[in-house]
Amino acid sequence: MPAKAPYWFPAKRYGWGWGLPSSWQGWLVMACYVALLGLGFALFPPASQTAEFILYVVGLTVLLIAICWVKGEPPRWRWGDKS
């Protein structure tokens, strides 16, 4: 059985969810997310196309969360290190 690839997004030490990326693939995903958010400001100016901009941001964020869910450490509530 091949070794499992390391997680792109480690779990946060406290709380639920993921922290900053721990691999170049995770950083690439984050860079694309930020770049696409910037593109959203040009495509859907929030002052004139608020609803479209919000839908765009929500869609991107759902995609980011899906990637974190698949390529990240399994999420659960954490209270820090037990040691």
C-alpha cells in the first residue's frame, strides 16, 4: 500500500477547521483563491453588482472549503496539544 501524501492544510491547534497551508500545493490553492477574489472585484464591482459579487465570493469560498475538506487534515474541535 503506498504511503499517504501529507495534508495540504493541517488542522488548527485550537477550534475547528484548518490553518495555513503546509505544502506548496496548499499555498498554490490559497494564491489562486486570493487572485480569483481580486478578479471578482474587476468582474463584479461590489458597488454596482453587489449580489453577483457576493455569489461569486460564496462560490469561491465553498470551493476552497471543499478542497480543504479533501486535501486537509480531518476537521474536529481541538483544544490544543495534550502534552
